[in-house]
Amino acid sequence: MSGKVGGSRRAATAPPELPAARECLLSNPGSLPEPLAELLPDSLPRGTVAVLSGARSLELGLVAAVTAEGGHAAIIGRPDVGLLAAVEMGADLSRIAVIPEPGVDPVEVAAVLMDGMDLIVLGLAGRTVPASRAGVVTARARQRGCTLLVADGDWQGAPARLEARVSGYEIAGGRGVTPLPGCGRISRVRLTMHARGRSVRPARALGG
């Protein structure tokens, strides 16, 4: 399989430029997982395409926030996605479609699902979507008001890039007991967040 997801003749020419969606993906930006809320105080606009890297809690947190508000989300090309973790963050499983094996063209699958989804997480399995194909699908995302989060790959010309890295853990201990390093139950994960691109302000935040 090629390292790039190329476009067909049908996708070679982008449709006319469409007005950018101004409506926010979340009606309550405060429902965004921290520290993402600090980086995106106005929430992600509908129709945005963002490349994600690092900790998966970022994409799962967004899926949880959208479905908890009554929206619909699809997770494509992520066969090992942690749905239990999403539920623990508040996700509504009845509003999540999971396509773990989308076939040879996951981008086309994502483009089709944009008609009925508010949020799509698209795993590219290390592939790169060239600018010609990316531009066509980005325009469709704007038209449909569907926010597309691209993971495990690259989307050339993406208007936003978000990165989350685990910077530390907090261990829960029993009452009156000091947790020992390397022992105990993880009660909280600290993330370092970075955001850049046209759809977000360049920023860095540390949170849990």
C-alpha cells in the first residue's frame, strides 16, 4: 500500500470556495477537556480540520464532549481505540460510530460520513494526504459543518495542529498512606498541550 492517500480523477479539482463555518462545535466550550479549553477558548469551529499527535486522551476527550452534548461522532481507522476511556470521560456510546477497518481509502469513508456527523476522528495509519486531495475534503468539511480530527498521519495544509504529551502522573494512595513511586493507582494524568495554525492561537498549556 502506498504511503500516500492519493486522489482520483473525481477528486482532482476542488469545488468552489465555500464560506467557513462560524458555529462552534460545542455549545458549551467549558465541556472541553482541560487543558484544551485553555487553548481553544471559543471551541473548535465546525468544519475545521486539525491534525492531532501525541496522547489519545485528546481525541477521546473531544469525542466525549461532543456526544455528551447530543452530537454524533465517528472514529475511523483506529482499531485499538479505548472506548472505555471515552465513556469514563462522559461519552455517549449510542452516538459514536466506529469503523476500525475502513479499507484502502479511509479519507473517502470520512468524506461520506460528513453528511451525518458533527465530529470525525480519522486514523491514517502513518499515511499522508496530499494537498490536492486534502483541499477537496477540507472544503466538504466546511460545507457540512463537520469537524475532522486527523491522527497517526499528516494532512497537508491543515488549518490547525494540536499536540498532547503526557508530562506526569498522580498516584492515588490509601488514607494516611503516602504512595510509593511506581506503585498504586493512577488518579490523574498531566498533559502538556501545544496548538498552532489558522484555526487556533499559537499556545502552550499544562494541565491534567
